Amino acid sequence: MKHATITPTDNGPYIVEGDVTLLDAEGNAFETTDTIALCRCGLSATKPLCDGSHEKTYFNAINRAPSTSGAIGSQAFASTP
């Protein structure tokens, strides 16, 4: 079993690679492959999967890991425009 990784792409979706199960709010599984792209612009017609809508709307998000040690848990962060 391949360890799963989640990578936020620059100005695009989260790329999920590895063995994962993607469930909806009722616990039903989406049909997926070992690499999926999850929408983060909020405009995809195929949510939670990315359909490329971010390219037409100039979605802007570049994420980098902090340079100091310390894990980011399940905290919510406010974004500034």
C-alpha cells in the first residue's frame, strides 16, 4: 500500500496520490484512482473533484510549508485578499 500524499498545486487543486478512500457527507465512496485532483477554488461542476474551473476564474493560491518546525493540525486559517 502506497503512503498517501496531498499536494496543493500553485493556483490549482489539491493533488492526492496514494491509497485513499474519498467519502461524501453520508459515507458513500466516490469512485477514484490512485491519483485524484480535489477542487479548492469552489467552482468545479464535479465537486469535490477538480474540473479545471480554476483556470477560467484566475484562482490564486500558493502554499508553502513553514520554514520552522511545527505541524499544522486541523486549524482553520483566515486568508487575506
